[in-house]
Amino acid sequence: MKKVAILGATGMVGQRFVTLLADHPWFELVVVAASPKSAGKVYEDAVKNRWCINEPIPHGVKELVVKSVEDDVDAIVKEVDLVFSAIDMDKDSIRTVEELYASKDCAVVSNNSAHRWTDDVPMIIPEVNPDHVKLIDTQRKNRGWKKGLIAVKPNCSLQSYVPILKALEQFEVKEVLVTTLQALSGAGKTHETWPEMQDNVLPYIQNEEEKSEKEPMKILGKIDGKGLHVAKNPNISVTCIRVPVSDGHMTSVELSLSKKVSADKIIDALENFENPLNGLDLPSAPEQFIQYHKDEDRPQTKLDRDYANGMGLSVGRLRESSLGWKFVSLSHNTIRGAAGGAILVAELLVKKDYI
Ligand SMILES: NC(=O)c1ccc[n+]([C@@H]2O[C@H](COP(=O)([O-])OP(=O)(O)OC[C@H]3O[C@@H](n4cnc5c(N)ncnc54)[C@H](OP(=O)(O)O)[C@@H]3O)[C@@H](O)[C@H]2O)c1
């Protein structure tokens, strides 16, 4: 068992980490940390009136005394091998905090965007670019870290379409137009804390479209002895919309392919996606990563976001379009798109002996 801490354990993503790590076969949650406002409180009290997960706080975590992310660094790194980072601070502070933990022999797997464009930090969707973990060798060399490391996962919006681009790579994807329909929890909110979103749709999410267009290029990039080469194709254009659902980011995708293929061949490529995690036995990896729905009214957010314990992807409504093909896809934003995705990255790092 590796001992782990959650930085930002009281927040929405932090709470997801808490529930997903309960009974994890490889990771034992021993430290919860947050801002000085929560530090010193028992976890149950620190999240009083803001616990937003549909299951109780796991036993063993309720009673943990919350530590301070910035003031208790030495005490925390002494207790753990790995920290999951889900802190909401300004980017410079997040970078400083994450580097401080890594410099003290601690592995950091982060949800935050602060390090996503740092050259020697891999941004990983384990089913898409598991080979990017090799960038950690360069990172450790650059920074003189022996056991410490920083790895990040991408923005939650990407998870609903980037794996599909990977599954269809064999048909040479050229142009991609995406519209995301993103849940309230993506902004750290609920129906209760964001009443203005009742009966409402917002046509703008700050900084989201830039992340949704740029981050796939790092993930789809190739790694060689000289480092990581960001991909130049496909061209991706994204519109991000906030919709009044609690959890689950849906995307409407239209794309063109260089190769002529049938709908059956596309569905086969999705359902039989050659998953590089097959055979690794990572506890959080879904048995079948992508499921395709033949019913025209699927995937639906409420019915399908929890597919494969919230770690899988649901796709449906594949049809021809003026550009080539269009379809709808869905993933759970705070599980697959945040805490669960980060836990899977950490499992991969353990399997590859980086942690
Ligand atoms: N929500 C999503 O779907 C999602 C998806 C992907 C990535 N993210 C990213 O994950 C991070 C957390 O998101 P969230 O939605 O969970 O936010 P949140 O609910 O606002 O939680 C923020 C967490 O950060 C802690 N924090 C705030 N200021 C701090 C400080 N000065 N020092 C130490 N800890 C501090 C908070 O502790 P206190 O409770 O003590 O204030 C809390 O635990 C953000 O960077 C966000 O962009 C979110």
C-alpha cells in the first residue's frame, strides 16, 4: 500500500478523491489537507454543510484532522509517498506548492492547470498517452529529484472527446468541431450553490475553450529522446457551454477523416479500442473504456455518466454530416475528468515504477 494525501481535500474534487480512495487496493488515504481556514478541524466538521457527494464520508476519514497545505509540508511528506493535488489557488502559488512537495521526494499527481504547459511535466490520459510517463526521467534529471515527480491530468472537458480522436487516429482525423455541455460541478458548484443556473444556459466558460483546443495537442504529441513534440493535427475548434446538470460533461462532436470508412467500422474502432492499459490490471481502469449506444436518445447525462463507475465514456448518435461524421459523447467530469482520472494516472505511475 502507498500512503497518500489529498491537497484541497475539502473541495468538490477533493471530496471525490476521498470517496474514490476509500477501500482502494493500492492507496491508503492518511492525510487530508486544505487552506488555513479548514486546518486543525476534524474533516467531518471542515466539510459540514458542503459535503456534496451522494454517499457518506468514509469511516477513517471523518475523524482525520485537516492539515494545512502550505504550513504542514514537512509533516505531510513524512507520512506519504504521493499527494493528489486539487487546490484552488492562484497558478503561481499552485506551481510553488506542487514543486515544493515534489522536491521533498513526494510524487504529485495534479488536477490543476498550473503545470499543464510546463515542458517536462507530462499531461496524461492513461488510455491515450501512457508513454508520456517517460518525460518524468527528464523532469527528475532537470530538477535533481530522485523520488519526487509532478504529473498532471488535463481539463475535464477533454475526456469526452480526446480518447475518441485516439480511437479514430487510424482513419486520420483532420478537422474537429466540438460543443461541450458542461455540468455545474465543473465549476465547483451544485444546484443549491448556483441557483442562477436553474432554467438557464451560459454560453461562456472562462478560459475553457482555449484549454479544450490546446491541451489535446500536448496529449496527442509524440515523445522521443529529445522530449515531447506537441501534435500539429487535427485542427480542433471548441465551444464550451454551461448547462444546469449536476455532473457529467456531454459533447457534440463533428469531424472529418482522410480515410473513407463506414459507420460500422467507426463503431467497431470505438468499442474495440486497442486499450494500452489492457493487461496492466490497474484497479480504476474500466474493462471496456468506450461503450457505444445504438438507441437514438442515448447517451443521457443522468443514465450514462456513471458508466464503468464513472470512468468510462459513452458515445451515441453517430451519423454522416457535411464535414464527415458527427456523434454525441459523455463522461463524468468529477470522476473520469478529475479525481478518478488522476487516480488512474497514479496507478499507471505505480505500475511503471515511478512511485
Ligand atoms: N470541479 C471540477 O470538475 C474540476 C475538474 C478538473 C479540475 N478542477 C480543478 O481542481 C481544483 C479544485 O477544484 P474544486 O472544484 O474542487 O474547487 P473547490 O471546491 O473550490 O475546492 C478548493 C480546495 O482548495 C483549497 N484551498 C483554497 N485556497 C487554499 C489555500 N490558500 N491553501 C490551501 N488550500 C486551499 C480549499 O480548502 P478550504 O476548503 O479550506 O478553503 C478546497 O479544499 C481547481 O484548480 C479546479 O480548476 C476542477
